[in-house]
Amino acid sequence: MSEIRKGRVEYKVEKAGIVQVAVGKVSFGPEQLYDNASAIFEAVVKAKPASCKGRYLKSATISSTMGPGVTLDAVAIAKQWS
């Protein structure tokens, strides 16, 4: 728990380039969830290698652990931090 408070979060990246990361907990408010998701998207967009051509962030979906996914506008997310 102390690692999370320091801003360190573990995430999983699959071979296909899928990133899985926890954005928050049930006790988090909307602002906290938004800030966490924004930080994750910013880190992913800024990690784009210079040699990578075309769209880096192709799609984005957010969901609760067992809930349905909600598709986000990946183009708008990429433009916000590029």
C-alpha cells in the first residue's frame, strides 16, 4: 500500500500491446479516478518511440473488474498529450 501512495503502480502489458492497469478503487471519488486515468494515458502516449509511425494508441476501454467495458475516444486521448 505504501508503494501506491508514492505513485508507483504495477501494470501488465500483453504481447499484443494490451496494457492492463488498475485506475482506482471503489472508495475513490470521480476526480481521483479521472486524475489516475489521465496520468496513465499521459504516460502511455509519452512512451511512444520516435521510430513508431502511425497511430500509437489505437483504442481505449475502461471497466470495473467484472463490469462491461466503456470505449473511450483514443484519438482525443492521444491528441491531448501529444
